[in-house]
Amino acid sequence: MTTSSLVLLILLVYLLFMLSIGRLAKGRITSFQDAVAAPGQTSLLLLAGCAVAGQIGSGFVVGGAEYGARYGIGGGWYGIGCGLSYFAILPLVGFIYRHQFLSLSDYFVRRYRGKSTRLLYSVSTMCCGVATLAGQLLAGRAVFLALGIPASWGVVLTAVVSLAYANVAGLWGAMAASTIQAFVILFGMIGALIAMLAGPGFPALAETLPASCFRPMPFGSEFFMATVAPIILASPVNQMVFQCTSSARSARTARGGYALAGLVLLPVALIPPLLGMFGRMLFPGLPASGVFMELLLTRLPTAVAAIILAAIVCAVITSCNTGYIAIATIFVHDIYQGMIAPQTDGKTCKRSMLAVDGAVCLLSIFLALRMNDIIRLLSMGYSLLAAGCLIPFLGGMVWKRGNTNGALFSAAVGITATLANTAGVIQLPYICVTSIILSAIAYIAGSLLIGPDNAN
């Protein structure tokens, strides 16, 4: 049996196993709240596994290997940023859990008056969610292309299967499946690296690749900041952080889960770029985006390669699951129930969730078929989220004079600067950090110069 056939067979087995988890999870869902929050149901291991899988299925593994082939060991900085992002949220976990904030807009409603701040957060977070979903689909596309399946088929299949699972299994089911995939990929990557070290070996790598591949910083400071800063700065306002924290059995469980996820990701972050470097050495004629898959398919035992690739696809699917659930929560909980129809019944909420996820599915497919750089796409989404939401959130916590006007100006300035820079209208250095500085200035100016304190 060929590797491609075995991958598809194992993938089918994985999907059937996920369906069994989905059926188990469905029994836990008695309301819309259960589907999107799973209150009190998440253990430390489940939360840590979901947090690891949220990164490891896309930019961390596939994107990290591609960057390793391009830049060398420095391609691991995105993965290191993923690990650091979970330590960045530890001081906020107790606050989120204590107030049972299902989303950041729940905090905005309590801290600021009116619906404008809630709407701005919701829109910017949904935009970030679409971008990160598209980034996940890009990783799935890379696997399917390596197996000889047309890119469009792979993207559509991944998007549709994950959409169906998210609406059946809910948050707990997505977290359970994510945890399993995370363990499989982690052990698979470690096994692949051991195989490479035992085969060609590190000395061959050092003799073949240029010296720049072994520099910790093979690129400029601005590229470094664009790779690492967005995911760290966006982590305190990430929707899944709020949902997973609220679902934990206790604040201590949530803190322990995120700390464990960070500790796992930091050392593992160097494995994908090392595999990418071995791929570049062994397949110098291939583009950087293709060497990782070629390495797995031709240099590892067929069964091992098939399990790793199938696990990556399933991890992408489960990461998409949580993305769909996060976006649906924002629209249904924050916008529809929060601002339009507060007394909406559970059936209507579930139908709305499916409709929103369907629209998001189509938009994410569109983006995934038109972009190629996984990490760049993910970083773009995180930059937008941090620019629009970080300062109104942290500023509202530490500064009593911060008010609604300041929050609105802060979000508007941060989002506008990020979008204008992305579109090429303006060119700002270190855009992720610069947009947050501009956002902070706007928050202070708007709070001091326009109107009294509007905090509740």
C-alpha cells in the first residue's frame, strides 16, 4: 500500500474516532450555553491539550517547517511565540474565571457603556477568527497537495468536515479531539527528528546548509517582531482563552493548563524548523513549502509518516472546530443575544450558529485558496485583534478614568492603522507594536478630552 493510500485510510479511521467523540460530547449538550462554554467540564489535561493543539495543527508545525527550510533554526520563533503567549495570559486567568466572562465583550459591557465597544470587539474578533481559520485550512491544503489531492478539494473538505463536527460536538468535543491529536503529532515529530538525526545526522546538516541557517536571528528585527509579537499581544484578548477558561473546573485548573501548554510548546518549537532544514538539505530543488511533506513521505517508515500526516489533518480540523465555535459565540452571544434579541431561545441560537459558521466557512475557503504563507496569514489576524482590543481591555482594568470614548477611539485607531498598513496605504515600522502604541495614545486622549468617565 502506498503512503498516500495509507494516510487516507488512517485519516478515515481518525475521522470515525472523532465522530465517536462527537457522539459522546453531544450527550453533554443540553443548551446553547453547553455547546459554546461547557461550564465546569474542562480538566487541566484537556485544557492544556486543546491549547497545544490550537497552535500545533497549523502555523506551528507546517508553517514552522516551511520557515525552517527558508531561514533555518530561526524559523522556530513563531513556535516560541506560541508558547510565550500562554504565559502572557496567566495573570488574567483568575480575573476571567472569577467573573465567568464567556467573551471579552462580556467584560466590555460591564466596564463601558453602550453597545459600540461590544460591536467593535465583535467585528475585529470575527475578522481575526476568519484569518486564523484560513491559516488552518492552508495547513490542511499543504498535506492534501502532498498526497496528490487538488488544493481546492483539500481546503473544502477540511472546512466542511470541521464545520459539521463543531456544530455537533460543541466546545468539549472539540477540546477532547484536539488533545488526542496534539499528543499524536508531538510524539510523531519527535520520532521524525530522531529518525533524521540517526540517518543523515546533524553534521551533514551543518556541512550542507549555509551558516545563516544556524543563526538565531537570520532576518531583520522588523520581521522578527512581525512573527513573534502578534500572537503574544493578542493572547489576552483571544476568544478561545475566554471560553476555555470559563469552561475549566477551577481557576487553578485553567492556570495550570495554560502553563503546561506553554512549557510543552517552547522546547518543541525547534523541532519543525529542524525538520524543515533536513528537508532543504535532502530536497534542494523543492520549494520551502513542500520539503516537510516530502521528508515525511519519503524518509520515514510508511506507517509513521501516514500517522503523522493524518494527525496533522485531524489537528487542523479540530483547530477549525474551535475557530467556528469561537466565531459563532461572538455573533450569537455577543451580537444577536447581547444587542438584538436578548430573549432568543436555544433552538434559534443553534440555527444562527450554523448560519454564521456557514458564511465563515465560505469566506475562509476563499482566503485559503488565494494566500500561501500560513504564518503571515495567522499573524495578520492576531495583529488586527491585538490592535483593536488589547488596550481597551487592559486600560479598563488598570485605569479608572478610561471611558467609552477612549475605548472607541483606541479600537478605531488601532484597527485602521493595521488595515492601512496591510493594504499598503501607509508603511509603519513594527506595525503590531506601533498600532498598539497608537491605540494607547488614542485611549488616553479620548478618555481625557471627550466626555466624563463612562465606566459602570
